[in-house]
Amino acid sequence: MASGGRQRDSVAGTRFKQSDLSTAIESINRENTFASAAVLTRLDPGIFVKDIGQIGIPLSKAQAKRMAAKSHQAPYGKGSKTIVGTSVRNTWELNPDQFEIRAPNWHNYLDHMLDIVAKNLNISSPISAELYKMLLYGKGAMFKAHTDTEKIPGMFGTLVISLPSPHTGGDVIATHCGRSHTLRTSRFDMACAFWFSDVSHEVLPVTSGYRWVLTYNLAIDPSAEIPTAKGYTEHQDLRRALQSWSQEVSNGLREPSPLYSVFDHKYTEASTSYEGLKPADLAIVKSIRDLCAELNFDLFLATIERQKRGSRAYDDYYDGRYNRFHDDGDDYDNDFDDDFDDDFDDDLEDEDKSGYHNLEDIFEVTHKLKYVFDLNGNKLAAAMPFDEDKILQEDAFEDEPDKEDYGGYIGNYGPQVTHRCRLSALVIIPRKGTVSFLTGYSHGYLNDYSEALLGYFLINCTKSPGRKEPVAQLRELLEAAGRQRWFQKSLVGDNLQYLLEFSILSPEPGLLDFVLSHINHPPPTDFFTWIKDEYNTSSISIDDFKKMFKYAFRHQPTVRHQYAALSAIKRDAAIPDELRNIIHEAVDDCLKWCRTKKLNDCEGSALFKISKRYRDFDYFKTAVIPVVEARSGSTAFILDFLATCYISMERHQAHRDDTRSIYERIARLAIENLELASLTALRTYRGIIGCVHPSTFEGPDLELVSHALILEFISDLIALGLEEHQDLLAQKICDHAGRVEVEEFLTLWIPLLKELLGQLEGSLPVPRWTQVYQGLLQAFLRNCVGVMPAKPTYSRQGVRCSCGDCAELNRFLVDPARGVEHFKIAERRRVHLENELSSARVDCANKVTRFGIPHTLVVVKTTKQHTAAVKDWRERFRNAKAQLQGFNQEMLRLVLEDQFDEIISMKGLKRRRPARRNTRIAGGSSRSNNSNAPPRLATTTPHPTAGTKRKHIETIDLTGND
């Protein structure tokens, strides 16, 4: 206790410095050797290659070429991809199934090397080595800097054995935490090199001969802690630094803003998570994580980016990657690197990094957090600006850029270059600042990550149920963003249920009421099951149950959802009286809801089931039926209610007569209020008969109803023998058939008529249904196809303008005897006429002939619009014919009686009507007012056709020149 008090007093008198935290994090590094090499006594491994035979030592040039011919180009790993690219890795490799090591004492020889590895890398656990590949590097072969990926369970490093083969170059440079070792394999006849998997290493180009090596994966027991180049221990200086920071935030001396510790490695989006960290970076996070939880800090992972824009310097390019590694005096005997699925710096986007331009004048430097992740790899935020001074390491962005945008020359300005450099970092932030950090940026990105963001805070609450800090963060989130649209979007999936469950069970005073006041989304049906189970086990009181049930029930969006909610509560035959009273109140609330809300199909059956299952028949007659009758204009709702009512009559004899009486009354109301023009089977439509038809209907909103629901209603009327109802319905359909739009014919009424024939089979002909089929199919042909356009005369509609030139133009346009006219007028006046013709969409073509002064505008009447209209009509005709042929022809003949041939052949539509002379000059419409004309289904721009040349009258303009 005394020691702890002295430590707190010491911390209280110490000001926090970022450098102290940086030093503490760096001190986590383990000082063991991270890479080494050893000279070996020569031993012929007895390499035997399939299809070649025994390979002697030292390796001859001829055998090297033969092995290369049997090898394949070695790939490298980039993120989740395996890539073959000689600009990154230029090496030949053979798999273990392509060769054998036949030396009888090779295992003993290998065990001796593993002893060397254990001693140099300070590994206390037994080491196993698994043969991975045999590699061959010819002149110029190399492998750029990379780190190894785990290929077998328990893997911690790589062993490379350099076999006797004269060569120069091919040195391995191993780098870790700013320290580099050069491992030269070319100096010795036979040698081995080894390093931890988290060590970055690079094979320099071979300058002569062949570098010939065997590679092994080194591993220990996977259940043990895997050794890395960077170990971890909790240091007291790390604790002191975090405590100083925490106290300054608590005392108001420092804002609760984040700091960033850059990782040794770069990670892709897919690999950014605690489990995906390389051993070196994982060691850092492991050391800090427990302390941060204790001292009220949160940890995140981030991709940070610097963008630097400036002008291109005219000196040399970047020197490339090779000169970044130097010999620090540690002449480790040899080495090699290798491994073929090695994870080449994941975030590097270009294979060759040696071609970036230097910047001379820098115009702009910006920094942003490209992405922020929780430790599980869930993306929580994006595109957040940050201060580079908050990075613990100095000069963190001193690397080459990862990407360059080269703008080239712009006018008199030289070429501009933008360099982007990305790093991966650990974000450390006091919990007081976490909510504002994650939500204080563009709401556009919050929309993308809102669900994961709420999930993060909920998980923190459930993981630490006894701690107040996570609950305080949740309250802060709801207070800051609960009313905003992006936050309401997060209340999907399981998030809302988890939030409500936690709020109910949390001992935090007032949390439930606070949560309910900030959300208005409907809880899922599973929530009702949960509160019922919690009530049954006495985990929540009846008051909390009632509060949560009423809230959740009130927010259900439809009667169907309300029925599902009640079903989840009343799963048992017997329920307590207190729950029964709550259910009765819910049914009353449902009826109130039905009086004011828009109702659709599925609502009718749900209301019927609610009232019959949870209340008695008297309630059904006196309370429910008046509401249903009042909503008889909601066709889909009423038909769905009647369908369920009919099923109930057939299954249950109780109250059968009363139910039938109710059915007949409501069915008549439904028919009387039926409006065919307001019914649709699709909200949006793109022409089934081959063209797009924008609806011209301007009545009330369309009501969604399926043809199956109408068919079921007709079938029930027939089954119940309600002749008057059927006659009334048939008359209503015939009276309204002409108002039905194209879309509804194709998606609702034609499918209905096809299936209804099956219901009427054996009873045809029936006058009422003959009337229905004749009326609907005639309206279908009239509205969807129309009469074939008549061949036009030369009379055309006029333009709107009434100036002298346009008046002369209009006299030509309306004249049925003239097909071409010439207007010899100044350019300004010609352009005016051309614009007027274009605006009025007159069916003619015009061009300027450039002979004489002024030039002449030639206007030729064409039939291109008529040609397009006929083409459009033929398409409608073909598709309508296909619709009619889809009927059972035998049944259709019975029901259509004497109109069958006329409707099937569509003869009346082919009749050509004489064109009406159009004398409109300004305003108005040239379209026929014939009510039989179909709506226009498509507008196309046909190719112009030449008009007939006629004698013309020239209009000479002497006031202007061309």
C-alpha cells in the first residue's frame, strides 16, 4: 500500500511528455539477436532432382541450367494475393516433391544447425525444421525487402542453408527496429543464416555464378508463446507515462485527444486486426492493452496517411530501396533470405519503388487517418484529419512514398507531383475523448460505419458490466448522436436488441429511460420473446415488462409485425392475468393504429387473427368490424381481411352465420369502393411488351395488390354463391376497364384473366364473366396497342413564333401540297427558324445551301416521326399478340363468345384512318383527340427521310450578309 502511495505521489508531480511514452514503448523491445549466420563444414546433402538425377557439389553451370529448366518462377505474397513479378522477386524454386536429400547423416547435420539457431536466437523450447523449398538465384536474381508469413503452426523464423556453388553478390540484409545486419553467403563454401519471422530481410542481386540454397520453416510447440524479435514485458516507465497522461486529462490540464505509435509493419485493410499483427507489433499491443484497460484508455488500429503535393525537382529520382540498407560492421558470415509466400510489405502498391520523382517546391502537406479499426478489425471511422505532432515517433514519414500521382505540365506551370505515404499505427486515447474522436467528423462516413460504431460501444459495456466508464461512453454517444440520422441507421440487426437488453438489465440508474428517449426504431420480434423469457425467470419486473412491451409494440411498423409481437408473448395456452391485460391493451392500440395508418395486404389477415385469437367474438363484431368497414376503400387490406375471414368460416362452425353476414357486408363495401385505376401490382415498371411507358395517371397514389389476391376474392364469391356480389364486381370492372394503365394490364389484369379461366372451367359461358373478359381485353388492345397510325399528308404543325419569317414558315408547314421550301435570308434569321423547328419538333429536315448571298435554308418535310410511330406500334402489336396467345385458347373462345375472332386477330387495330389536316400555327397540340389513341410508350429519334421536291417560292433577304 505504501509503495503504491509513493508511486502515485511520484506520478502526481510529473508532467506528461510524449517522448516519455515513446521511450517506454520502445523499451518493450527485446535486445536478443534477431538474425545471425554461421559457417558450416562441407557436407554433400546428396541432392537428387527428378528427371535430372544426382546433383554434384560444387554446383556446375550445366547442372544449374538443367535445374532452372525444371524450376518455376518463385512468387511472393502481397496482402491476400500471391503474385509472380520479377521486379520484386526474381528467383527459381523447386518444391520438396521435386527433389530428395539422400545424405544418410543429413538429419544429424540439420540438428547441429538447430542448436546454433537456438543458441543465437535465445530459444529455449525444442525447435523443429520443415523443408520448404530449394532456390536458385542466377545473375541479377534478387528479392526485395519483406517479412515472412506463418506457414506452419508455431512458426517463428526461417533457416537458409547455402550449398556449395561459387557466386558473388546475393547478400542478405536483415533489418529490425533501425538495426541492420548483412549476412554474406558468397564468402564461404557452405553456411547457414537464420532470423525471426518479423525481421525484414532482402536478398541483393547476384552479380555472378549461382546462389543455391535450401530453406526451412522453423517452429516450436504452437501452444507455447511464439518467440519474436521484439518481446514484451510491462515496464514501470510505461505505466508511469500512462498514469501521468491520465491524471492530466482528469485534472483538465490536457485535452483527451489521441496519440499515435507507428508500427514496424504496414497492413492492408483485410489484415488490420489484433490477430493479424506481425509478432513485433503484436508484442507492443499486448504490453499496452492491459494497462490501458486499467487506466481508462482505449486502443484502436489505424492507417495514417500523409499527402505531399509540390512541383517536380529536376535532379535525380529516388535512389531506390537497395541503398537504404548498409553494412553496420556486423559481418555475419552468410545468409540468404527466402521464402516464397513471404508477405512483401502489404501496403506497397507498386512493385518497383525506384522511379518516384523528388519534390522541389512543396505546395501542400495534409495528414489524415484513412481508416480507424477496433482491435477485432471492424472499421469504425474513415477520412479523419489528425495532427502529425501527435505521432510519438519523430520523422515517421521519412520512407519513400507508397504512391505517386504525376500531373504533368499544366499550361506554363511545370509538372506537379503528389506523394502519398501510408503507415499503420496504434491509436491510444483517454476514454473521455473516444466518443468525440470517433464521431467528430463527416457524417457521410458515419453512415458507412454507424452499425459497427454502436456495436463497439455495446460490446465494451457487456464485456465490463461492473465498470461505469463504458456505460458513460454509451450515454455520451446517445446524447451526442441519438437523434441524428446516421445513428438511427446503426439501429439495425442485433444492435437495437442488444442495446435494449443491456439497458433493462443494467444496474445503472435511469439508463433504460435514457435509451428509450433517444431511439425510435422498431425492435425485432426476438426482443418480445426475450422480455417474456426474462419476465418468466423473474429477471425483470412486471412494470419493466409493461414499459418495454408498450414501447416496442408501439414502434412496430405494421399490423403484421404487431401480430408477430403478440404471438411471441402468448406462446403458452395459459398466461397470467397481468400479461393478459397488457395484451388486451395492445389489441386496442392496434385498432387505433388501423384507423389512421395506410394499410396494405397482409395487414388484413393480421388484424383478423389478432382480434380472433386475443379477444372474443363480441369484441370482433363491435370493435373490429366498424374499423374494417371504415377502411373499405383500402382494397388490398380489405381483400386480405376477407380471404382470412373466408378461411375461418370454412374451418370453424362457431359463429358461422354471423361471420358470413359480416363477410357479405364488407365484400359489398369493398366492391362499391373499388377503383381499378388505383390498383397496381408493381411500384415501378419497365415495359413487358417491349417499350418504356411512363404513366400519365394523375389520380391518387397507386395501391399495391396482387392478382392472386383478387383471384382469391372472386373464387370465394363463387364458392359462397354470392351472385349479386359477382354481378356488381363484373359491372365495376367493365365500367373502369378503360381507365387501366398499360403497366397494370400487363402485371395485374392479364395474369388475373389467365388464371381466372381455370376457376371458371366447366361453368362457361357465364354472361357476367363474358362481359368482363370482353371489356378488359378490348380496353387492353385499345390502351396498350391502339390503332395503327395513318399515313400522313404533307400538312405539318406550325411553330409557336409569330414573326414574319415564322409566319411564312408556317404557311409552308400547314400546306398539304408542298414538301420543300427555300428561305434565302441572313444567318441570324436562318438560325431563328432552325431553332423554332427544333423546339416544335416538326417532322421535317433542314439544311443550309451555301450558294449565293445570303445563303439558303432548305426545309424538307419528312415522315420520320410517322415511321417511328409505326415501328413502335408494330412492336406493341407483336407483344400484345403474344399476351393473347398465352391464354388457353379453347377456354378463351368459350368466354369471349362472338368477339373471340375479332379480339385474337386484332383486325380493328390494323385499320388505317385518314390523316386529319393539322392547321395549328402557334401553341396547341397536333395529336388527335381520339380517345382510342393509346398512350405513347416510347419516344425515339428516327433517321430523317428525304421529302418530295416541289416547286418553291424564294424569300429574298436584302438586309444582311453571310
